[in-house]
Amino acid sequence: MSTKTTDTVPTPVGDARVTWHLAPEPRLVLAVSHGAGGGIEARDLRALAAALPARGVSVALVEQPWRVAGKKVAPAPKTLDVAWTALWPALEKPGLPIVAGGRSAGARVACRTARGLGARAVLALSFPLHPPGRPEKSRADELTGAGLPTLVVQGGRDPFGRPEEFPAGTGLVEVPYADHGFAVPKRADLGQDAALTLITDAVADWLEGLGG
């Protein structure tokens, strides 16, 4: 069982919100933010928040100020980075190592800022390697430039970048048949619950492998 609490954190671009799913005996914090098209209700974020506290990981689900304010369009990447950087001290309060993460646009923010903030590692869920249909617009430099241990969890049919498109040497877990939101077709050999279990187990095992 985890304990759930919510904090409002002021930033220069508006209030952010952190929903904590606290582990009974935490050894680290996984801080994850949402993408540009949704919030912390994303299926993969909810699954991680439900599964990881039992394995010693407190999960902080971070809502960017634009979502808290009820806006429908995400601001520029620089603004996202400003908010994430400003709320980081709130994530440090438990005094534990922090793994910076996010899905889609949130993963890009984590990659760009994690090293400078002193994060232990980076978790990139559905990293948007390029806009759909535009592989020449690669964002691989953000991913490879993180400078920290990094795990990518990617759907097998993600139009923002299929697993085989990632740079050689990328630490990557493929979720077969899954799209950008980790939804799998009903006819797939892998069911939706199994896909989410694959994600949570892979992330938990990777976090344990990071050590203290």
C-alpha cells in the first residue's frame, strides 16, 4: 500500500502540482511528468504509481503549470524546462535519489534537464524521437545528450519513433503492438493489462539495477 498526497508548487510560469504515491520504505523517488496531449491520468503513469511503491520507489506524478491552469495547448519547450527546474526542490524534500522521467514531451524535458539538476537517471516513456512521418526531424540528440543512465520504454508501433529507429546502444524496452499511449489493439497477442505489467516490471527491475 502507498500513501497518496498532493502538493501545489509555485514556479515562475504558474503553479505546478505534484501527486505523491509514497512507498512505505522508499529508497528513491521516480518523478514523472505527462506529455503535451494529456495529463497524469495516462495509463502508463497510473500503472507505475500503482506498482512501484511496493518495490521501494515513491512516485511523484508532476503536472506542469499549463495543465494545472486548465489550458489545452502546451507551451514552448523552454517554458516546460523552467517549470520542471523550479519545482525540482520539492522533489528533493524526501532526501532520496531522484530518477527524472516523463512520457513524450515530459521525457524530452527530463532528458534536457536531468544532469544539471543532479538526477540519478532518466526514464523516457514514449520518447518522441521525431514528429510522425518526419524521421528527418530527429530529436535523438536530446536523448543521447542526457548524460545519465537512461531507459526508453517504447511502443512497437509508436508513430513518433519505433524501437528500431533509436540510436544503437539505447537502453530500450519494447512494448509489442503498443502505440504512443501504450494502447494495444484488441486482436494483439499481448493484452492491455499484460502490456502495462511489462512496463512496470521493466521499470522496476531497471530502477533496482541502478543501486543506491
